[in-house]
Amino acid sequence: MDEKKEERNTQEMREKYLRKDMMPTIFCTGCGIGNVLNYTLRAIEKQGLDMDKTVILSGIGCSSRLPGYVDVDSLHTTHGRALAFATGVKITNPELNVIVFTGDGDCMGIGGNHFIHAARRNIDMTVIAVNNFIYGMTGGQVAPTTPEGDYATTAPFGNIEPAFDMSSMAISSGASYVARWTVTKPSQPINSIAEALENKGFSFVEMLSPCTTAYARQNKVGSLREFWNWYDKKTILTEDYEMLKKYGDPEEIEKLYENIQTGVLHKEEKECLSDRLKRLIEEVQV
Amino acid sequence: MTEVKNKEKKGKAFRGGDKFSIEVDEDYCKGCNLCIYYCPRDALDESEEPNKKGLYPPVQVEDRCIGCRMCELICPDFAITIVEEDEDE
Amino acid sequence: MSEDLEKAKKVIGKKKQFIHGDTAIAYGALLAGCRFFGGYPITPASEIAEKMAEMLPRVGGKYIQMEDELGSIASVIGSSWAGAKAMTATSGPGFSLMQENIGFAHMSETPLVLANVQRSGPSTGQPTLGAQGDIMQTRYGTHGDIAAITLSPNNIQETLDYTIRAFNLAEEYRTPVFLMICADVGHMREMVEIPDEVETFERKKPKVPPSEYVPFGEGQYGKKKVPEFGVFGEGYHTYVTGLTHDKYGFPATDDQKDHETLIMRQVEKILDDREVLTDVEKRNLDDADVAIVSYGIASRSAIGAMNKGREKGMNIGYLRMKTLWPFPIKEIEELSKKVDKIVVAEMNLGQMFHKVKEHADCEVVLASKIGGEIHSPDEILREV
């Protein structure tokens, strides 16, 4: 009960963190990107980050508009390249807290190469990737994460390609903290993003979020409520997934394969690049 | 004060008293109504009449808010705030 | 700063060295205060990266080999905003890949140095042989309207000195600066002398509190059209974007006037100083009937051509453009009034030729050479 009293309410969060001149946001009604911002700011509040020593970067897309709403040093870069810019920022000044907002197209499509290398290097930054299974900003083209069979403006007969699993990619590339959540249950991502910020290494948080216009109008998602509900039905906590696989009946196990696993999917302690570089410089400096 | 629809709404009518007031910023609200849907105590409902943007922003249903602040978290637009009234202790 | 300079000189070593152009660029960068290099291997510029990888950690600087050239230039821009003097080095194919982010650097007014050790193109071309085929690209390679500063040294000492100059200009004008050499200069060795004193232009930081700082408007105390540079981590909370923005950095994409105001200031901050930035070398122009205009390695052949011609009794003069952009309009206009003919010697099918022709009052012909070989003096003389 005491903890709640310390928490800031929305009005106080707005005062502290938002660029009032930029509000209200450009996001469509019922879009989850605003929630991603909300949860990230609450995680930042939880961690007590110094906003004068924090830099937020983004690429291009709806989710990449997020830094514009936060009163902080922001770098709104080119499509897919935010992680490379962020690498330059962090390596140059490791004192800065580096946070990157990106999207499924921005990070996994055009940005794929920078994504796997930033993860490989385990650069100390927190990457929050909004995955809405579509290229939303440009009107709803198919994305590398669009589920097979879904419709998009450039897949008018249904997507014939398999979809990437962003979190798996992060894990295989070497990220030290990987989690996936939906926007529908606030506490989980807030606590997880706080952990991600705490982690000294490449933290990747994939946020599954509904695109209520570009994606929704092409795929039968029902009402806004039904669409948001679908995210809860479609996902399952990774621990529950493992339990059911072991103890479930054949029918339950069959259904499991349709689900997307959420939760903290990978966590390890691993030296970040800045620390390694620091050691090198100490060794060789004149 | 706009009229609240569905006054005879089913659901838990837990008496939260008047400890919490719900403030909706109509400049930010986009009328998605997620707060209404996610409120565990049905303390919010759609307004009867649209505002100048043509939206039906949520209004507080008296005596129900328990200050869980789910609406603050689920709102994508920073449009809703729970204000705790000062208690005389 | 002089402690930094002392460290750099210690790492560089002997005062007189027999080095190639790539090494000279790395030395110049270190002396100028460069403390970040983000690059990718490419012939014939890889040696710059290799030298920086070896020297930077020893002076406390940061070297990172990125996954591709797009990442390289991106990391350099990020580094600059985080407070470092930053550079990258590449050649034609990499330069083409970098164009989008170069545009971002122009739009966000980010100081950085990009060294292009040009090789014969297009495409993979002749990787180990030189050319001067990317000159127009530094000015017009990125989409949209920008103004560029491009330097073109023709010997190794000048390459070292011009690298320092490039960093200074980048900071002074808050812009990317292009240092163009070619594979020949990159891999050619000459004696250089490491300077004892190096004059550096330090980043102009804002002198006002964050609430009064204007990151993308007119300078509040320095050069009129160059805003002060409030780097990240100092409380300025600057919003940097590639979208057209107002003077506070926020997107302003709908109004024609907003875009014009921004772009004109960015372009004029450089073009207004065209004459200040112009640097040329002139020889034998007093009595010349014909002038050979050249730059980079081709200019060394041009001198040969001029000397040969003089021996035969021809009145040939020589003008070398050391700054390619902004284009030295006044120098060319005045030259064209003095001589009857200008021969532009360059290792491409005509790039600066068109600019010279645009501004010259006299006849202008092209002595072009492609294929990875420098002109022989006779080949240039033929056009005279």
C-alpha cells in the first residue's frame, strides 16, 4: 500500500517526462504504442534514471515517433539504423543510459544486420521493439514478422512467407536479456523493462501491440476489445508453456504450438562491450 | 454534467466511496474506451453525449473507483488520472 | 587539449616519417583530436581503419568496426552527438552506401569527417586503382538539397594537414566534411613532418541554460548561421531528427516556409563563406594563354604537362583546386578572363569540368582519363 503512495499518477508522469508541445500523440485510437511509452516511462521512474544522462533513439515508423514525446536528448534516425547510431553514442560516452524504440519492420527488416551485431556485441542498451506484425506508418505493407496467411497491402492474397521471431533472433545473436510481452497486461512489461534497464548489456524487450488501423482493417480482428483480447488468447507465459508441454493432455499440447510465448525468455550476466573496451584502453593506453 | 449510460450495469458494485476522483483530459483522450473495458469495478462509462471532437470520453461512475489505477496504465494516451482525495486522519 | 596532443604525438612516434596517404589521414585525425572511428574494411581505405584501430585505444579513443558502411556512418553521427570528434573512411562502394546517413548528418548539422580514398568505378570496378569519380557525389550524392565542404590534397604532407583542417571545418560549420584522395595518394609514400603545434577548432557549446538554447537556429554567439552544439548528456534534451524541423528541432513538415528557412540556413552557412573556404594553388598564370585546371593526383601530371609545354614555348599556366566544394567560382571566373582556354584534367569522364564550364568565360575542354591510371603529361598536353 505504501509503494502505491510513492508512485506517480498520470498527471505527475506527464509533468515529469513528456514534451507537452508534442502531445497528444499521433497514434491511432486503441494503438498499443502509447502503452509502450507509458510502461517504459514507469520503468524509468522505477529505476530512477537521470533524464539528463539518458538518450532515446529510434528509427522510422510509428513506434519510432516515441522519442519525440519524451523530454530527453533524442535521436530520431534513419530507417533501420537506430542501433548503429546507438552504438556510436554508447561507445563514446558509456555514462549515458541508452534506450532505443524500434518496430518490427525497422528492427527486423531493414535493420536486421545492425540488430544482430548490436546484440552480438552485447552493447549496454535497452531496445524496446514494438511488434505489430505490419509496416504501419506506410499504410500496412507486409513485414518480416507478419504471420503466414495474414493480409497486407503488399500481400493481398495472404502472406506466403514465414515470419521471423524477433526474440529468438535476439537470443541467438547474443543478447543478454530478452523478454516478450503484450501491451494488454501493464505490470509485466513495466517490471521487465525495469530489469532490462538494470541489465548491463544488450537488453531486448519485444512488445506485441495491436495496430488498430493498417493491420486491423485488412485482417478480421473484430472490435477493439476483441482485438486486444486476442493478444491474451494468443500468448502464453513461457513457464506455463513448458509446464503444459510436460503435463498437458495431447489436445492442450496441440494448441500450444499456435501460441506465442511471452515472459523473460533469456537472461544472463555477460560483460558488455563498453566494459571490455575500457579494459583494453587501460591495458594499452600511453 | 453529461449523463452516464447503462446505469443498471451488472458487475461488482463495490462501494469505493468518494476517495478517488477520475480526471479525463479530453485533449488527449481518443475515445478508445479501453479504460472502461479494463476497469475491474465498472467505475467508468461512456458519456451520453459526444464532445467537440465527436468522441464519447469516459466519465466516472460514482462510488465505485477503488484507486487501482488500471485505467492509468491501460490508457495509451496519458489521458486519465486518478486523484486521491486528502483524508482527514 | 595539449595533453591530448602530447599523447597523440607519442603514439604517432618519430617526427619525420615515410608514410602513405592512408596513414597520413590517421595521423592527422589523431592530432586533430579525433577520438572515435567507426568503419568497415574496403580497398584502398582499409589501412586507415587499421591504423586507427591500433592508435585510438592508446590515446583513450574508441575504435569500432561496424557491420557495414551504413552502420559505420551511423555510429559516427551518434558518436559526434555524444561528444566526440568522429570520422569514418571508405571508398566508392561504401560511399554509395553511406549516402542516406550523410544526408542525415547534413540535416542534423552533425560535425564529422569522411575520408574517401577513391577507386575506379562504377560498382566494384577496379578496387586497387585510383580515380576521381566521386567528386560530384560528395555534393549531389544524397537526395535533396545540401551544401558540402570537400577538400582535395595532392601530396602526403598536405593530406595530413588537410585532415586536421577537415576536422576544424567540421566543427566550425557544424557539418560533415569530405576529404577526397584517391588510391594512388592513399598508397603512395612520401616524407612527412609531424607538426609540433596543431591548431584545433573546439566545438562551440551553448552558453545559455537549456530552456534558452536553440539547437537548429541561428548561432547565439558564434557564426550567425551556425547554431551552437549542445551534445547529449548535458541537460539540453535536444530532439534530433532527419525530418524537416523548426529551430527547436521538432518536426515541421507541412509548411513550405519552414522547410525553406531551414535548408537555406544550412546551405548558406557554407556557401556564404565560399571565398573564405576556397583554397587554390596557382603557377605561371601571369602570361598564360592556356590554363590547366586540376586537383588531386591528376594535378601532379598537370604540372608535368605545363612544364613540358613551357619547354616548347607554350604559355601554359596551372590552377589546382584544393577545396572542391564550395566550388571556387570567383577563381575560375577570373582565370577565364585572363586565358583563352582552360583544360580540365581529371580522372573521370568529366565532373569538375562541368562546373568549370559553367563559370568560365573562355573555351573549356576536358582531358579525361579513366581505367585506374593517372594521365601522362602528354595526354594532358594533347588537349592544350
